[in-house]
Amino acid sequence: KSSTLEAIFGMSFPAKDNLCTRFATELILRRALIANVNIRITPGPERSDEEKARLRDFTYSGTLADLDISYVINDVKSAMDLNGSNKVFSTNVLCIEISGPSQPYLTIVDLLGFFLAGNKDQSNEDAALVEALMLSYIKKLCTIILVVISAKSNFALQ
């Protein structure tokens, strides 16, 4: 999945085997005269007003050349309280907007991996949270779904 995103967006994304996405990421491309990257967090609907204000304070602006996405994602995990906490997934959304003269108008959402039942690492409540988040995007008009399946695993197991 990281390779697919890198091919579309022209920037490297962290990739590790068995690493699951813990929050949705909106990757937004926009045409503009000046190339720029703006990053923010959109709080989940169930967050308190204080949490929403704190999450909205998280911002990054700079150039694509200066962007260290691994560093930003670690900061995002901390801001979302996903580092060292019992929370596995978040309904908060990381928004990465890349603008420049050669960018198309395109938004891609990297959603959390879908699973039906809990296990020792993911609860049934986590499965319901992931499904609800996924369905909220599927229900939006003009949505096109691109499913990316690893070639490393047996197709029947995916």
C-alpha cells in the first residue's frame, strides 16, 4: 500500500511488515502557483471540545523536500494519544495537503485495515470502530474505492 501511495503522491510513506494503519489519512493534492505541504488533524466526532481544540492546534507547513513523514506520523500518534496507550485505533484523521503547479485535484483516503473479529491485539469494539469509519467514507458521493492487496500473502487469506 505504501508503494502505491508513493507512486501517486511522489513522497515516501513509512512501510513495515505487519504494521497496520491506526488512523485514517486524507492525502489531498491541489493545484497552486507555489508548492507547499500543509498537515493538520481533523478530530473525530466523539472528541471533547478540549480534545478537538488540542488536535486542531497540530499543524505543519513546509515544502515537500523538507518533509520527514516518519517524524510527522510519530508526532501525530503522540497528539492522538496512540503512543504507549491502550488505544489501538483513532477516529481522528490526519490530513496531508500537497499543493503545487503540477498537482492534480485529487483526494485519496488511506483507511484502516478492515477486520471482522477481535483478537489479542484488536477488540470487537475496534472492529466496529474501523467498520463505521470505513462506511462513513464509502457513503460519500463520488467515492472510488481502490483495494490494495499484498502480494506476499495467500490471496485466499486476505
